[in-house]
Amino acid sequence: MQLPEKHVAACLGLLSEGSTIPFISRYRKEATGGLDEVEIFAIQQRFDALQELAHRKEYVAKTIESQGKMTPEIQTRLDEATEFAVVEDIYLPFKPKRRTKAQVARENGLEPLAKMIMAQTCAAPEDAARRFINDNVKDAQAAIDGASNIIAEWVSEDEKARQRVRNSFRRFARINCKVVKTKIDEAQNYANYFNVSEPLNRCSSHRYLAMRRGEAEGLLRVSIDIDDERAIENLNRQFVRRNATPEAAEIVKVAVADGYKRLMRPSLEAETASEAKEKADEAAIRAFADNVQQLLLAAPLGNRRTMGIDPGYRTGCKVVVLDANGNLQHHDVIYPTPPRNYIVDAQKRVSALVEKYDIEAIAIGNGTASRETERFVRSLTFPHKVEVFVVSENGASVYSASKVARDEFPDYDVTVRGAVSIGRRLMDPLAELVKIDPKSIGVGQYQHDVDQTKLKQSLDMTVETCVNSVGVNLNTASRQLLAYVSGIGDALAGNIVAYRAEHGDFHSRAELLKVPRLGNKAFEQAAGFLRVPGSAQVLDNTGVHPERYALVARMADESGHNLAELISNRELLHLIDLNKYVSDDLGLPTLNDIIAELEKPGRDPREKASEFAFDESVNSIEDVHEGMILPGIVNNITDFGAFVDIGVHESGLIHVSQMADRRVSHPSEVLKVHQQVKVKVISVDLDRKRIGLSLKGV
């Protein structure tokens, strides 16, 4: 991993003591050399994988020992193995098997004949085979066939041979994909993969996952192959001796080919496919996690009185009014869209609500009837400035039907809950989206095709990183948001919310220790990420950890100013000589972090939300034409491009080749989720509902 051993050791030590990744990254920089969350997470994953490998080695060793077949050579090979595949190769000859052709041949007493033929010194194998005829072996040819089955198994289980063929798969394998002829019409979404043959090591992760998804749906046939003749030739060099008798050599060659084709090749093809899937999964999970991070850290509007509107046609538009803290004040339904078109009534209702509740912003979901509803709202005249935003409603329906939503709003139906979610995600996307399974928030492409355990680990880590990088208001955060705070988890989050409900707002971080079952370790891990606005201790609303309060007080005292004078005073703060405060466990990285927090106490690393409007002349894909320059919002980033909402039902695609005049290796170099862009339309396919976009020349 190209990391200093002492920093990795310190990191593993802290993890083993129960420290969380955000805590280690933020407050133990001296011990880890400033490793960030991504590096620490990678260390943790690698360590877990190595432990799993060690456990497998231990199991294999015990199994071989129980058979009385362990040798110093096998033990050494096991000890030196660094891959699961190598360990499994060592284990393969000793692994309990179902009743194979080779096993039947052994039961029929043909193993000595197999050894004799494999020695390749026998000038007349057929004569030798006659000595092995018995009730189950009818003639010499049957004996040779049985012995060949044993030799084929030896070949297929030979560690060196398997590694040789494995390397061929890794270097030279090709992936082949064809459409199932009877499913051509159903498989049109996979038209790009109807006849593909390309080197596997050049197949991008999204292409590999797409082919495998088509295969799983029964629409495509996918295989991985290498040059079989060349592979068999290489195996013959290993198993056929130079001074072999021609008759024995010929039998061995046939057995080698059989062992390769029937036993070894299918096994290693499956292993290669699994490795390719794992590699593709890692790339897809990484891209998905990056998108989720950008979405969670999207610009919040902040504590503003907000109206949320969930648009609709037949069932109308659900309207909710939220106070500055996101509490539901009022709900209603209006019908400004077809088929009812009660526009005047809708105008009166919305205008009255805006005036009565002094609404500052309106959030409109971007689903069905979004453009018509947005146009209606923007046509209204209000007595004061009201900002209008179109908000992604991905996952709102998932939230509205969830237990979390039912617990929050037991007396309201799913339509009201969905509109509340739309309004709240404008105010604070992070606080609202943590209530939804990250897989459901609309920024992935293959999240249902990848390893679900690894996906969950990565997404949980991503959400945790986002929550802790922003910080959480201890007195307003939901249970779901608190659960992601370093060291807390769901149970303690529930205890905090219950304590808050019984005793009222927290007045300090120290009061956390009164929460049932929240001990010193949890306090150490969590305190620095929790904010208590209005606390008598001003540092309680900063990212300064309580363990450094005494240090900050000393800094203030020795500077000749009180703490209140230092806070937010950049000039005074930069007069402090940090070197005098360096100690064995405290270095400049942490000291610089403290000064940065004092400069901007309680700072939010996110940008502020800004208004955005789609082109009013474009409402459906039929309105989109080549050459148009349109405003849009990036709503998803993949390995091959970015999808952009331009105000019609279908998102347009900016292929990675259309992002700049220079070569772009990944779309994330140029764009991020929720970024506002101007794009040029370069193609419109009405039949397939696809829009091609470009950033070039815009």
C-alpha cells in the first residue's frame, strides 16, 4: 500500500482499541502521519482480508494434517501463499470430493497403472494394462481409460500447472458476448453487446457488469476463453517427458488434454470471471460511493421557511409547509396541472400559504408533472422574494413508506411524507438523505449487481465520513443522523433522542455523559463531531475536541486575550506561535486544525444552494433538437460519462469523450453530482429515448 509501517501499525492499534475511522483521521493525525478516511478504510479492509486468508490457511493445514499427509514442503508453501487461489490450489488434492471418474478408477485398483503410465517408461502400456483387468474393468482399454482419468485429475490438481494456466487467463483471456437469437427484440437495451469479443483486461467495469446483467436476464451469452491449443501445448511441456516412450507419451497427452478441458479450464474460467467481477465491483462501488458523497454534501439552503411540493397530474400536487427547523406546519393538495387545471384555486392557495407562513423558498420534486408545476409556481407574484428550486425526489417514495417516516409522521399518509422529504432535502440534503438506503437515492447504475456486503460497507463508510465532516447539531439531529456520528450507532442515538425528549436541549457536550449507556469511550469518539450552539463553553460549537479545551485555554491565556476575543479573529490567531505547544502526542497538524476551527467556529464545509431554472421552451424529449445549448444539472456520474437533467423526463448523457478537448480519464475529473452546467445537444434518438450531450464549445 506504499504507506510507512509505523503509521499503519498505529492505525491498526487505534482501530483495535475501538476508535472509529473519522476519529482517527481527524484527531490522531500525529500517530497515523495524517492518513485520511479513505486510506484508513483501505487499511482496515486489507487487514480483514489478510485475517480471512490466515484463517483459511489454518483450516487447510488442519485438514491436511488430519489426513496424515502434511509435509514440511506443503506447510512452507502454505505459509508463503499470499493469494486465496494459491491456498486453494494447495488444498485441492486433499479436498473431499464427490465420486469422480478418477475416484471410481482408484476403487477399481487402477492407480498403480496410472503411475506406471505417468512414468512414461513403459514400452507397451496395453500389455501392462491387462494385469489390471477385473470384474469392474472388462479389458485393457478400459484399464487405460480409467488410469487416464486419474492422470487427468492429477494434471488438473497440479499446483504449478494451475498457476501456469491461471496466468494465461489473467494475461490473454478474451471475453465473448452474444445475444440469444430468440431474444433479440427483448434485448435491445443491450444492443452494444450483441457481438463482442475483446481482451478481458481491457474490458471496462461498466461493460463487464452490463454483459453479466444481460446474461443474468437470459438475454446474452457470455464466456471467457484463452487459446486452448496453446495452453495444452504448455501443459504437455510440463507433463510429457523428453525420453518418454511414444505409446505412454500419447496416453499422457490425451489425459492432459482431458484434464485441462474437462476439469481445469472450467474451474479457472469461473475463477477468472469471479476475479473480473470483483474488480468490476470495486470500480462500480467506488464510483457509486463518490456519487453518494457528492450528493450528501450537496449545497444546503439552510434553516429557511420552506414549502415542499410533490408534483402530480391526476392526484394533484401535494403541498407542505415547513418551519425553519423542518417541522411540518401545514399540508394541502392543489390541482394546477391536467386533467383538472384548477389554476386559479391553486394560485390562491399557494399565495395565501406563502404570505401566512412567510415562506422563503419553494422546493419542487423533479418527477412527474415537475416542469408544469415549476412553470406554474414561477408565474406567481409574491409579496416578498421567494426562491424556487427543483429538487431530486429519488428515494422520497422509499422514505415515505419507511418505518422512519411512519415514526416521524404517524398521522399522515405517504404523499404528505414524500412532500416533507422534498422540502427538507432542499434545506439540508445530508440530514434528510441519511434516512434513506443509499442504494435508493438515484446516483448509481449497477448497485444491485455488485457484491452487496462490500457495497454496504463502502456506503456506510461514505455516509459516516460525510456526516462527521459536516458535524451534527446535538439538539436538532434526528436519530438516523446521530447514528452515523463517530462512536454512537443506532442504540446510543436512540438513547440521546430519548434523553433530549425527557430533559430538553443539551446545554453542553459534557452533558452527553448523562445519557444512559454512553460512556467515556463513546464520548471520546463522538464529542468532537457534535455541536451545541448556545453552550456556555464556546468550543462546544466547534470541531475542537474536548481533550484540547485546556490547551486552547492556555493559548488564550498566554496570548493575553480571553477565548471570546480569539474566536473568529484571524489576525490574533495567527500571532500564536504553535511550535511552543508541540509535544510527543501533539503536532502541528492538530494545532493547525484547532486554529482553523477557531477562525471559523461551527463552519459548514458545504457550499450554499443557489437558484436554477431549466429552459422554458423544453418540456419533453420532442422539444429537444441537435445544436441546442441548454442549462442542466448533473444527476449521475459513471465510468463512461455523466447523466444530466435538462428538464425533460429522460436524462441526457455526456460521454467522457465529449467532456473536454483534452483526454479525460474519468468524468469525475470534470464534473460532480448536482453541478449546474450548460450543455450542447449533439444527438436525439426518439425511438430509444436517448439524448447525447457535449460540453465542448459551450
